[in-house]
Amino acid sequence: MTCQDLVELVTDYLEGTLPAEDNVRFELHVDQCVWCARYLDQMRVTIATVGRIDEDSISPAARETLLGAFRDWRADARPLP
């Protein structure tokens, strides 16, 4: 598993929905990669700090701003070499 693979799978890993084979590969990579171990820790801290935000708690204007930012980010995303 590459670092990029891990980043793409971290949500599934944290939610416990990663297939067993990928889960093993994920954990082996984290055990061997200090940078991915730090990234995983940062994701856990972020989730614990922010918690779960209910969609209804976000104003319509803020929701549109966030959705626009993600649309723009996706449109600007370039594949990594």
C-alpha cells in the first residue's frame, strides 16, 4: 500500500468499513510509515475535536460555500505523478 492509497482509504478504515485484506495492508503500512501514522493520528484528533456535524446545523449560505469550495477543489485537482 502506498501513502496515497492510505489517504484515500483512511475514512473507510476509521469507520470500520474497510475490507479485511485492505485493513491488514493499511495497518502494516501505518506500522512502517511514521508519516502515515501521524496522519492517522491527526485524523483521529480532528474527528474527536470536531465531532459529527449535523447537516441541519449548517446555515444554507455556509453549506453552499463549502459545496462550492469542494467543487472548485475537485475541478482543480491534478493527478499525482
